[in-house]
Amino acid sequence: MCGIVGYTGPRESLDILIGGLERLEYRGYDSAGVAIVGEDGRLRVRKDQGKLQALKDLVAKDPVNGNFGIAHTRWATHGAPNQVNAHPHTDQTEHIAIVHNGIIENCDALREALRAKGHTFDTETDTEVLSHLIGEYWDGTLEKAVAAALRLVEGAFGVAVISDLDPGKIVGARKGSPLVVGVGDGEYFVASDVAAILQHTNQVIYLADDEMVVITRRGFRTQTIHEIPVSKEIEEITWELSQVEKGGYDHFMLKEIFEQPRCIQNAIRGRLDDDGWKAHIGGLNLTDEELLRHERVVFLACGTSWHAAMIGEYMIEEYCRIPVEVEYASEFRYRNPVIDSKTLVIVISQSGETADTLAAMREAQRRGATALGICNVVGSTIAREADGGMYIHAGPEIGVASTKAFTSQVATLAVFTLHLARLHGLSDEPARSLIHGLRRIPEQMEKILASEPKVADIARHYYHHDNCLYLGRGYNFPVALEGALKLKEISYVHAEGYPAAEMKHGPIALIDENMPVVFICTKDSAYDKIKSNMQEVRARQGRIIAVATEGDTQIQSLADEVLYVPPTVDALVPLLSVLPLQMLSYHVAVLRGCNVDQPRNLAKSVTVE
Ligand code: AGP
């Protein structure tokens, strides 16, 4: 997630801007920059790849002073994380500078239209297109140019814009990416997160979608991008700064669990076509013919990404009817695997830097396979070395235990599966169901997240157990594995995931009143079978926590606790059934006094073998 800070007032802006960016560093970024209008009235931009220290060194060597400016930390989504792609970007005349959070879906069309008018671009970023569009509409009033440009934008934005042609003014706007206005004593701020400005003021205004703010030294006014005035209440922030960085949540992991509805929107944004019931995937770098040439798929991953890969296996076999295998990357690379040019290797990695996964991908490519990367970190090694791929657009995942990245991986795999399946002849009806199902997931996730208090209450009754079994069938088998891993890695409880039917081949020996069992038993083709498994556990005094489909009252006679999720297409059930398990593991870990965001012995990215 990128960071935005803007300031206008009597004070020197540089330290305020960089200090604000420092407050946003926790969100993760790969480049940073500032644009300030100097005392000589000229707009100057300083930006560089890397961390804030690189920017500080740059402005130390080549100072820029002035009392209004904007600043940005970039989390690359389109275009590599380098100096050229860093924000701020300027328009053709270099009199207007902009910083932007979000994704402009129609930036290619806008870029071509501007090129036809003689515009030339230095980068492939969508933000530079927006800066040129604003320049194209410049008529002497900055807010009019910004509003006119934003009315043409499809997608998400949080922007701050300044110009040396309109001194002292900052124009901010948002749609889908948060932007807050700070009201100080004769000075004003904009920021993507209150954490950046809380040390200066706790009086803020939160813009709503399609709203703008026009800030001058004399005050501010708010309007829509259609130039209709709107009145906004000034709110007082009562959080402590440490809380603000986590968005008011106690831990990054909980914040990221609750970010998932928005992450799924970002993962599918611009990738689903309701007209042809098909998917649009930029960056795959494989033509339809090249994709069809591959006769089998092999997934390579580790940990939670391996669980997402298992769901991808079930999806692709169900919808594309081609053979799929899932390999632990660490095992794959040492066992002389059977791989050739007809093998499509799909490499899943949140960080894009996991050593085992990277090495396995290189081994597969050496043997002639085509590799697609499903990554979160833009410009990461796996993303760069793969032959093509898809970013999951989950934003930086700070908590070591992966949550939003997992569901974003699954949603991205569903989009890819749709694309491949239509090439393999999937008919309209299942394609339509998959698209409609994906579009409903964010609202369905919100509904499940609202059950957090009930999950916390269940955790209070079970957190003292040192063992736990997770059982599921079909698409819920990988969910059982993921639920067990979540509990294991943050609460240090020994938890195992199994296919429910496998229990009678050994694990049932463990069942007694001290072994709670979590059944993921949503209504699907295996529902009746899994109910039998639940009866087997009940008969041995096992205590059961069930994740079931809304409206399923039968299950209450078989379980001690029931957590409900809305119904959806089988292949999308994991996007919902995993949420109660994420929340359960979180609350158990908190009750056990564990370090939820940085569990012992673990790293966010395992870059060693
Ligand atoms: C998941 O909660 C863990 N943090 C871990 O299993 C992780 O999924 C694994 O190390 C793979 O990481 P990657 O997705 O960045 O490759």
C-alpha cells in the first residue's frame, strides 16, 4: 500500500513531509519522493528507489525548500520499483506534480489518447498518465483540471496534486484509496493514513469516494469530482499513534484479516468481463495458443502458498480438465522431476523471494517448463524471473502469518482458472457462476468478519488445549491444512490438518475430550460424508468446532460450536471458510500471550534454504 503526505502552511515542508513518510514506512514500500514549490516559486521533484534514507541523502545533496509540497512512498503495482517509476510524477510542462495510490484500469486508453495529442511518457506507470491528463485540462485553476481528469478515470485513486502555477494550493481526491485531510492551526495536511499527520493535528476530515479537497493557506473546501460542494465534519482522532499504524487494530495480522474484502476487490479489479464471461489478464506474457500447448500444470510453493496451490489444483482440474500436481518446492528441486516444455509451472509466492520456491522455479525452467509467477511483491525475484504471471495486489502483508495474501492468491488463481478454462472450452454457465461468485465474495467476507466476537468467545473456551485437529474434504481439505498452519505458527499449539476421511486411518486414535476438532463442513458434494466423520468424533467425546454453511441447522446437533459462512461456488468456498479459522488462530494466540505479528522462530520471507 503506498503512502501519501501533503503540507501547506507557514512552516518548512520538507521535514514534515519526510517525517510523515517515516510514519508510513511500516506499510512497506520500494521507492520514495517529494515535490515542493521552492521559495523561488519553482516546482522541484526529488525521488529515488529504495528506502527513505536514499531520499534523505538525495535532498541533503540537492536541497529543496519551500512551505508547500507533497510526498509519497510507493508499493509498486504497475512498473518496476525504480527511480523513474517513483512518485511524484509531473505533467508534460513539469508545472504540476501528483502522488497517487490505487490502480487506473483505463490508463492504456488514456495514454493513447494523450499520445495522439503529442504527449510523451517516461514511464509505464498509470500515475504519469494521470499527471499528463491533469496537465491537459489545466486552465489556470488546479482543482478544475484535477476534477476534469478524475472524471475520466476508471479504477481506484487517492491523489494529492500541487502546481507552481497555483501557489500554496493542494488538491486531494479519493476513490477506493483512503485520503484524510488534517486541519492544523493555520496549516493543513493531506495523508493516506492519519499516522502520517497525527503528531501535528488530531483534527481530521475523511474524504469519501469521488470527493475532493481544495486546500489553500486561507483554509479548505470540499466538493465532488463533479464540482458539487459537499460539507464535511471535522473529526477528532483519539487513537494513540502506535494504534493508528495498525489502523486501530491491536495487531497487523488482525488488520490484514479485516482488509481481505478490499484485497479481493483489488485482486479481481479489471480482470473479469461480464460480457463474454471471461477473464482479462495483463502481464501473463503467454498467448492463448502458448497456454493451450501445455498439457499439464505443476504448482511450486511453500507453506500457505502451497495450500493456495492445492486449491488451484482442484480449480484447474475441475474447470480445465487437465492434470495438475502440487509440489513442495523444497522437494521438487531435489527429486529429478519429470518436467518438459509441455509443462506449465505455476509458482506461488507472496514475497517472491522464498529461496526454495525460486530455486525450484529455476530448475523447472532449466528443464524446459514455462513458469508463471503468482506474487504479491512487484519486481520481486520470482516475479522478474518467471516467464509471465499475475500480481495478487494484496498490498504489503506485515504479519508473518499470511492471511490476506492467501485469499488474494486464491482469488487470483480463480481468475487464471477462468481464463484457461474458457480456452479449454468451459461453457458460459459455469464461467458466469464463477464471475458472479467472485464479485460477491467481498460482501460475504464482511458478513463473516462481523462474527469475530463469537470467534473470540469460542477461542476463550479452547485456547488452553495444546493440540487440535482440522478436518475438511474437497476444496476444504487445503483449508483444513491452512487453518492448522495458522494456529500452529502463531499460538504454538500442535495442530494438524487432514482430509476428513483420512481420520480413520490413524488420527482417530487421538480423539478424546482433550483433542478439539475443527471441521470445515460447508454444504458441498461431500457434506453427508463429513457428517459421518463428525459423528465418529462425537462418539469418542471429541469436542467439535464446525465451519458450516449459513442456514445449516442440522450441523448444530453434531458440533459444540458452529461458525457460519454464506454459500458460494464450491471452488470459492475457501475464500470464506478460511476466515473463521484465521480469526480463531488470532484470538487463541492472543489469549496464549504469543507475539502474533512476529511469532518465534519465523520470518516473513524465508530467503534461506
Ligand atoms: C504462512 O503464514 C507462513 N508465513 C509461511 O508458510 C509462508 O507462506 C511461506 O514461507 C511461503 O512464503 P511466500 O509465499 O512468500 O513464498
